[in-house]
Amino acid sequence: MTEIKSKHDLILDAAYNLFINKGYWDTKIIDISEAAGIGKGTVYEYFESKDAIFLELFRTKVESGYDNITDLLSKNISSEMKLKEFIDIELKNTSKYTFNKQFLLDLMVKSDAFKNLELIESIHKLVAKKFSVLFHVIEEGMNKGEFAKRNTSLTAASILGAINLYISFDLLPIDLEDIIPSGKTKSWREDEFLDLLLNGLKA
Amino acid sequence: MTEIKSKHDLILDAAYNLFINKGYWDTKIIDISEAAGIGKGTVYEYFESKDAIFLELFRTKVESGYDNITDLLSKNISSEMKLKEFIDIELKNTSKYTFNKQFLLDLMVKSDAFKNLELIESIHKLVAKKFSVLFHVIEEGMNKGEFAKRNTSLTAASILGAINLYISFDLLPIDLEDIIPSGKTKSWREDEFLDLLLNGLKA
Amino acid sequence: MTEIKSKHDLILDAAYNLFINKGYWDTKIIDISEAAGIGKGTVYEYFESKDAIFLELFRTKVESGYDNITDLLSKNISSEMKLKEFIDIELKNTSKYTFNKQFLLDLMVKSDAFKNLELIESIHKLVAKKFSVLFHVIEEGMNKGEFAKRNTSLTAASILGAINLYISFDLLPIDLEDIIPSGKTKSWREDEFLDLLLNGLKA
Amino acid sequence: MTEIKSKHDLILDAAYNLFINKGYWDTKIIDISEAAGIGKGTVYEYFESKDAIFLELFRTKVESGYDNITDLLSKNISSEMKLKEFIDIELKNTSKYTFNKQFLLDLMVKSDAFKNLELIESIHKLVAKKFSVLFHVIEEGMNKGEFAKRNTSLTAASILGAINLYISFDLLPIDLEDIIPSGKTKSWREDEFLDLLLNGLKA
DNA sequence: TATGAATGAGAGTTCATTCAT
DNA sequence: TATGAATGAACTCTCATTCAT
């Protein structure tokens, strides 16, 4: 039984892969239509514009992964566990992107490249949502005495930055071979990372 | 006495502000020339191309700030101090950008948006340089027993991410008022941040 | 029944007339598109570039007329007949150009005005092909004792020049009325021309 | 004693060499001024426009060589001798162009590339003058029974074409090595050429 | 007289979007 | 519904010419 996909989804999939591999601006409508195996005009039967494709992609592929992230706050677990679950959600969401994780960073950072106000607002809202959850996890931890008291916003930002780059490590435009002799650099160790966040660098 | 600026610098300043505020691709040559108060053709008297403007901006505003960063490695100080100095350099460099620090993040992350190979290579080299220095600081700290042993690359990436977002905190597209009632969120505390990196979240 | 022309041919025809009447560099893409009654962008649906239009024009209108010219050499006829046939081919080819034969002379002489290497090479090849055939016809005639022995290359060049200007006579930028009272100047007499080439000016 | 040249002449010389070597359209005003060792603006102190430089160049370097060509007609010599002198004048004029004779062909053929009506008219007038002289030489020869009777205009055109290409032989865009094995192709033999014109190809 | 910084019209080309079929 | 031919606004860059010094 062959999988039947609607044209709508064919377009979305094609656009997704292209955006990830070539970037938004380097992806042309004709590329999307050809990758989807349909005509160029047909794209506009299903989407109002290139921006609109991106918006739906964002909603379905990215935003949706965070639908329930605020549930974290009301859970009856330690702040440390909440932090771990936050990282888990990030990992789960980003690991879906099999091709090139630059896509996500792009979203976070380059949102202003788009003209579509709805899209920009969506992106900003998601960043704010993530930040807010992390902020409240950390705030709660501080209040409960579980975490050391520091400026909460900046602590949250730092942790968010660490998570982002830890997760996106392999998209840094660097050739590790030039820096590190051994090749065993990509063994992901989530517990190790959490240990770093919780206990810091110090031995 | 009015400040006299060369056309070259007028163009650079105008381009800089526009790149920062509207992004590279949304900034047109005519925008730059108008912002600089000169004719369109004049831009090409001082720069070969739009790419060339960006390249010079990168070299003068960004790259130059890291000219001596590798000196850090040979200093006769503790790894902790080296980490502190690394952060200092980042702070000093980024604090020059009075407008919007998105510029820097863009550079690090979106280098592939440019076609100019020289520029791309320059950006990649700088990222690699920064990562390399941080990597060796951390590696040394681990070897000396000053830092806990973990995967060095991922530790370095995490720390780099934390630094980046800590520093660029105010460019996160979030309205903190929505999240945090009190307005006292932007008091930079570098020692506090270093403390977070060294000792972790845990109380 | 009205003649239906493809857009491709409309563009080609429009470009042809414009190139002939205004020259290549004075003809702008917008001129071509307007002459063809289409939009500027449409030109690029059918041709990669302005150069590409010219190249196709050259191939179809000029080069193709000489596809079989080398067959002449292996024919079992006198050298005089071969020369006659050479002239016939030139006449047939050039008489296709209903507008202004300057086009052809331009091609032969101004090939270096173009940047497109493929085009330049094509033009050079055609000139060489024509010269080569004429050269060998004359060489053979000399060897067989049919033609007087002289420097073959320079003889060939002279004959080629005579043919070219004989054929292109009416594109010389001169008003014959100023020079010759009678108007009966354009009666083409190919046998007379051949007689001139074979027997010379002398009575 | 060093030769002192006026700026006017420096510009003319520089432009001349550049036009010959790179062609009119590929030669930029800045190229001329640099080659002349003067400032760009200075060019416009001496010439109204790029066209005007070309016009003066044409007048002084080309047209002047034909100032006395009409004297030929009233000379008391045979038509054959007049033809020989005509060729001599052409040879003398063209041999001045040490660089690239394409310059001359350009003039004859590409006059329409220029906008300057005065220049175009000058070029046309020169072509007409040369043609007229040759026409009358041939006409006279025919009338005197020295030359065979043929259509005078076409005969004149043919002879002009032969002369032009004979003289400009080495600017044909062909690699003779591909066509002619022996390398001895460039021995100019004016008497041989005259013999060809007078007696034709036939043995 | 001599300059070269400044100019801007105009070039070829791109591509998201439209619309007749 | 599906199409792709057609579009033109908008882009970067060129260069003959101008003009304040």
C-alpha cells in the first residue's frame, strides 16, 4: 500500500527539505514545485505565498513540538527534573530535523528576514514561550533553594544558550579535525551536559 | 566643531546600521547611499561590491577584536582566569555594537547566506578561532584538575552558547515585561555569570 | 489564416531586426521584448541571456548555411566550377538577409565585441571554414594548372574580399547617385563577376 | 631634447592605441586618461566627449591619408598605373597602423555603432570618396579599352573588397597553421596582387 | 588649467506571483 | 483542480560626464 499524500503535504515536505538544505532565500518556488512533483502554479492553490509555506511549516514542524511545554511548570517534580525535561523536549524537537539544524537557529535568529508579520510574531512568541518556561523553572528552583540565587533572566538566557549550542554543536562552521586530534567528539551525553549545567565546570 | 567623516566611513556606518536593522539582504545599495547622503554610484567609488562592504565591516568591527585572543593560551594564569578573560574579550567586542547585537549572531550562524567565498571563509575562521581557544582553555583546565572531566568539545560548545546568549540577552525577541514583573532585569553581573559557569545552577 | 509564431521565434525575429538595424550593443532587452510584443521577463523564459539570443541567431541564420560547404572539395568538377559554387553558396546565404547585410560583415569582423567565448569561437570557426575551402579550391586549381601560381593564402584572401564586397555592395555606406548618374547599378551579374575573378580587369 | 607633446596629443595617442588594441567600446575614459598620464577630468578640457576623440582620430589618422587621392584621377598615366597607385595609397595608409588593423575595418563597417552624426557622416564620406576614385579609375580604363567592360560599380566594389582583405589578411580570425602546412604565407607581393587583379586567376 | 570625487540613468538579469487555459 | 507561460518590479553594478576646488 503506497502512502498517499495530499498536494498540500507534498509541498510542505518539499519546502521543508529545501529550506533546511539550501536556506529560505536560496529556495525558489520552482524548486519547491519540482521537488513536490507538481506545477509551479499549483503551489499557489494551496498556499498564498512563500512566506505562508514557511509559516505553516513553522507551526507544524516547530511550534507544535512545544504545545505542552508549559505543562512542565505545574508538574510535581524537582526543578532539576524540570530542567532535564526541558532539555529532553528540546532534544526531541531538534532531533526531528535530520538534515541540517541550522534551520532552527535560523528561526530563532533571523526571524526579521521575513516580511510576514504573522510569521515574525509566531517566532517571537515561541522564543518567548521557551524562555518563559525556562525562566520559571529556574526561578522556582531558586525560590525553593534548589538552585543558587542569581539574576534569573540572565541565568535563563545562559542556560538557553548552552542548550542551544550543545544541541546544535555539529552545525558550528568549524572543522574539528583542525582543533581536536581524536575523532571521538560526537558522543552525546545528556547526563554529562546536565551535570555541567548543575555543577558547573569546577572539579 | 563638527565631526568630519570620510565618505568611506559614511558608507560603512550607513551600511552597518542598515545591515543591523534590516538585515543584509533587505538592505539595498540605494538605501545605503541615501542613508550616507550620497549618490548611488559613489558607493562604488569606495567599495567594489555590496559583499565588499560587508567584508570590511566584518574585518574592522568584528574580526579585529579577536586578533590577540590566542595569546590567552600562553598566559601564566589559572584556567578559571583564562575563561574570565575570554568572556571579557567577548563582552568588550560585543559592547561596541550600540544598535543591535543580532549582527554578531547573524555572522556566526548565517555565514552561508553570503556568496562571497572570502567572506564566508573569514567568518568560519573566526568561529573556529574562538571555539579553538575556548576548547584549549577547558582542556587545560581539565588536565590540570581545575575543571571536571567531561567531553571537551561539547563542554566548550555549551559554554560558548551560554556566553553568546548571556551577552546577547537583550536581542532575544521577547518582551520581558510579559514574563517578569520587575524591570530590574538588565543589571549585568559578570562575576555572577562566571560563578554560574564554574559552579553550576545547584545551590 | 494568420501565421502563428512561437514566442521563441518572435524574440529571434525581433532581435534579428534590431541587431541588424541598431547593432548588438545598441539593442536592449527591453527593445527586443517590446518589438516582440511581450514582457521583458518573457525573453528570459526562452533564452538564457542576450548573448544566447545572438548565438542562436548566428547558428540558425548564418552558420547553418555553410554546413555542407566542405563537400565542394571532393566534387569531381573543375576548380573554376568549384569557385562558382562557392560564390553561389555565399549568394544564397546572404540573400536570406532581407534587411541589411551589414549583419554578416559585422559577424566576420567584429566577433571580438562579444564576451561569450562559445560565440566568438563559433564565428572564428566559420571564417576559418570558409577561408579553408576557398584556399583549397585555389590551391587545387593552381596545382592542376588551371589557375596561375601565386601565394595561395593572399590569393584566397583577395578573392574572399572581392566576393564579400561584391555581394555586400549595397551596404556600402555610399550614395551612388552622388557618383554615378545612371541608376542601373544594381543588376547582379554573377557570370560577369566570375569572369572578373578568372580573367582580371584587363581587356 | 625630449619630445614635448601637448595634452591634446597625449590624449589622442593614448586613445588611438587603446581603440586599436581593445576596441572602442572596451576602452573607457579612465583608461585613456591613465594611459595619457593625466586626470580623467582633463580629457574633457580638450574633447567634448568620447565620440569627439574618435572623430578627431579619424580625421587626423585616417581621413588625412586620403586628402590627395582624387589627384590620381587627373594624372596622365595609364589606368593600370592609377590602380597601382590606389593600392599604394591604401597600403601606405594602413601600414601606419602598427597595432591591429581591425581598427580600419571597424571604421568601414561599424560606423553605425556611433551616435555622433558628424562622425558617421565623415566615415561615410571617406568610403564614398575611395569608392568614387576607384570607380572612376575603372570606368576610365574601360572607356579607354584598357580594362574589359563590365558593370563598373560592382567591379569597383569587388576590387575594393579584394584590396581590403588582401591588406587586412592577417586580421582574419583564423589560425593559418590549421589550414596551411608551410609557414611561408605572409610574404607580401604587391606586384603579384596587382597581377591577380589585372589578369585574374586563370593560368 | 587640471583634477578626480560624485553622479544617476540605464543596463542585464531574477523570481514571486498572476491568470488564461 | 492544475498548470506553466507570462510578467515587471526590483535588484546590483557600469561608466560617460559634471563640477567644485
